[in-house]
Amino acid sequence: MKYTVIIRAGNESGYVATVPALPGCVSQGRTRRQTLCNAKEAIEAYIEALLEDGLGVPVQTDAELVDVEVSAR
């Protein structure tokens, strides 16, 4: 399975990763590479927990990431 992972700079340091298709699936790390590795582990643990609880695993639907520039007055 493939999931989109969004990586942003952390508030204080490092990076934070979120997985939109898996609500509450969040990870962090000191570097982007470490954050992505940690996010992969978080996704695997998230899915394992769902399966253990007999719940369905969300499948990511096609998503398009688009940057939108706006101006504010």
C-alpha cells in the first residue's frame, strides 16, 4: 500500500510527518530522512493496530497535491 506523507518543519526543531489518509498517524524526527523513516514505522504500527482490533484499513484514494497562492489585504 502507498500513503501520502506530509512533512513540515517542527515548531521548535526537526520535522513532523502526518498521513492524511490515516487520522492521528503522526511522527517526527530530527532530519527529513529520519522523519520519513519514522513515519513508515508509524504507518505500519497504525495498520497493525487496526487489524488487531478487527477494523478495516483505510485505503488512500487518488490525491492531488496543489499549492495555491493567495493574497490577503
